Amino acid sequence: MDRSPSPSLASPQAVVLRCFTSGASQRPEKVGDVHLCALAGSPGSAALHTDDETVTYRELDERVSDRRASLSLPDRSVVALVAAPTTEFVVSYLALLVQGHVPLLVGDQHERLLDRWRPAALIRTEDETFRIERHLRDDGSPWHAPVHPDLALLMSTSGSSGNPKLVRLSRDNVLANATSIVSYLGLRRDDVGITTLPLNYCYGLSVLHSHLLAGASIVLSGRSVVDPGFVPELARHGVTNIAGVPHTFELMERAGSSVFVPSLRFLTQAGGRMQPARVSTWVDRCEAQGVSLFVMYGATEATARMSYVPPQQLREYPSSIGVPIPGGAMEVRSLLPDGSLGGPALDGDVGELVYRGPNVMMGYAEEPSDLSADPGPDELRTGDLGRRLANGLFEVVGRRSRFVKPFGLRVDLDDLERRLLAEEAAGLLDTVLVTGDDRGVVIGAVAAGLESGVDALRAVRADELVSCAARLTSLPPSAVDVVVLDSVPRNDRGKVDPVAVLRAARDAEEAAAGRASGAS
């Protein structure tokens, strides 16, 4: 392990540690095997890379200091910051943290969040130009809501970026999770990451946190993995690791250009379950190139990561979410008939996954008054159904919330989706997405190159899909709809968006009802 001396608070690289320890009530001294004294880049080493410049840790510290002086905000302000893969974003984000303000990270569609939370200011940096828009009350005073002393960061949950419910994260949460990630990935000072995910998404932000904390560097890129310039960019900067959600890996497969540049050490995957067959395919590709693949599991409510699969076990267990991260603990709790949790489940039995660790959020914020609320327990009910294997690895088998009850019949949407994929009727499809509500089940039939309409429904054998779903669920066929999609709908974070499938079906129903009404 690197035994470099601890950086003094006056040293340029110490800005990274100050961001996550200033004002923290219980600074963790050690998580896993990584000591904080080893976590910082040397002043002259690279911290950030763009197409136009490389910024060292010394230069980053100087820019952060300059930005702090220009903010002129009331103490402990909530400040909305539009996430962007730019140096100005990183400088502004770190400056807010060091100054003791609370960044609220938002995407392009942030109007609902601003209306709801009334931050003291909005900062934009998309084109490497710093712009701040201060928000004032009618009397000319700045918006200012009391916040808890430990509150450091606000993020929307992993659903829509317009969701008004926020996750409250402390400095301890951020530091503990970043330190764990450095430990199990084995991040080194010579590692180079790249921004392949939005920085207002917990997974994307964790890549930035962990690389800066390790004293490594990161390429701030806005390119998609299918952009012709992406692979040359990897080679030019000597990128050693790439992070992706399942859709990222699908795109890399379609692009046909190899991401396995000579400098690449490992890939990481999180942000939703990747099909075991695809995991196995990527294990083969990585092993052939001498590259490791880390499949991980997490949530915004746990700052980012909760578990990972050790790469050497991934080939044998491609459907696993692995073991808890350093400093965390996970167990499966049995489900009681009334929906509450019982005690620990036996190995192999299905129950709800419960995670504990210093990275568990302070709690949700649904109203401005929640920003000053005390932290909750360091235990997170994930809402995922899972089991623990005899070897200590965990698996997710479904979601507790992925149930609907049309016609009084309880339907497990995850189970129905798995069973439909095994049916002959699904053989011509790229994939099947199952969603629904208490009116019925909706099947999204994904077949590239088909447009919606009667011919498309016939082409995907919609009648057979309806019959299969009705048989598997005991629902009447009238309670099953099929929507033809030419691609998998995804939200702005690359996750599958089942709400879009449901909306498409219900919109089609309303349109058909309108046509019938007009004809009568």
C-alpha cells in the first residue's frame, strides 16, 4: 500500500479531503484497508483532463479557492448546480463543498426541483463558462432554508431527475463510500477514469469522488461510447477504467469498435441488472484482454455502492450482486404476512435485502423543513427481493414494489417478464418489458425496425403474447395489452423506463376510445 505522508491542510491536494471532512461530525479514520493518509494526488499530478487542457491538483486547488471567493452566498446555502462534464462544474462543486454550502445536483430538466426547493442560486457550467443566477425573495433577500450541520449534498432519487423527493447525504456518507470504492477497485494514483455517465447520477458522481480521493485523474468527456471519437479519446489519455450501466454495454457491443485500449485495467457495471448471458459474454471479452470486470449493486440512498462481485467469481455467478463493500453489511430479512420484516432469512430463502453502513443516507427530504432533520438509522431497506447463497454471495430476484393487482389477482411483474422471455411467442423479439397497474398488465414488445400498428402487432405475435400472459397470471386476455417498441425506452440515466411503456399503452387506449366515440 502507498504510505505517502498525510497531506497538510495547506497543501494543494488537500482540497479533496477538505471537501468531505470540513464540518463532519464523525470523520471515519479507516474504511476497509484504505487509510486516508494515502488518499491524495501530488500537487503536480494530473487531476482533470479535457480536450483543451490538463488540470493538476495544485491548479485545481487554486481554481477552487478563486471560485469560493466569487460565490457571495449566505452561509450554508442550498445551491442548484447543473451537472456537466466540465472543469468548471468540478471546480464549482468542490468550491461549494469546501465553503460549507449544500449542492443540489440537477440535470437539464430541473424546473420542478427549483420550484419546489427554492435554492439560493443556480449555477451552470455546461460550456466551460461559470454562470450564477441568485434567487431572491420578494423583499430582495436571498432564499435560505435551515439545513442540518452534517448535510453536504442533495441528489434526486434514481428515477426521474424531476422527482421532488431528494436524498440527503452527509460528508461522512460521501467519504465512506468513496473510500470503500477505492479499496475494492484497487484504484491507484496512476489510474485514469472517464465520465461516461451523468454527474447528477450517483454512479457517475461516485466515479469522480473515488478518483479524486485516490489521487488519480479523470477525463471529463461528453462523448457517447458510440461516438467515433470515444475510443481515440481513451487511447489519447491512457484511460484505465470505464463505468457503464447495462445500456452502455449494449451500445459498446453495437458500436463494434473495441474499447480495450492498451491502458485499460477494468470495467465497472451498475445501474440495473445486466442479463447473466451478457455478463458472461463480457467476462469472456475481458479475460481475453487481461481486463477485470466488476459488476456492482447500489442506490442513491446508499450514496452509490452497496456490493460488488469479485471479478474472479463472476464467471461462476453471473447473476450475483456479490458481497458487501468494505465497511458495509448486508442481510436478507424474511417477509411476514403483513408485509413487515422478520428476522434473518436462511441461506437460499428469499426475503428483502437490507443494507447497513456509514454510506446510508441521512434520510429523504420531501419538504424544505426536512433539510434540517436529524439523520435516520444507518440501515436501508432496499425494496429488492433477494437471497444469500451458501458461499456468502447475494442475488437479487425481484422488486417488492413490482407487483400489481388487477381483478384482485396479485401479479409479480418481474416473474412474468422472466417467464414470458422463455416462451416460444417471444422468440422473434429483441426483448420483452413487462409493466402494469391495477387495470392490467402491459407487455412492451421490443423489435428493432418495426413501427406501431396492426402489422407490427401481427409481426410480434401479439395474440400469442397475450394468451401466454393470461395463462401465466390467470388474468382475462382483456387485462393484457401489447405495445410494440422499436427500442427499449430509457430515462436520462440510461435505465429502463417501464413508466414510458405503461404510458404508451394507456395513451393508445385513450386514443382508441376517442376514435370510437367520434365514430358513434
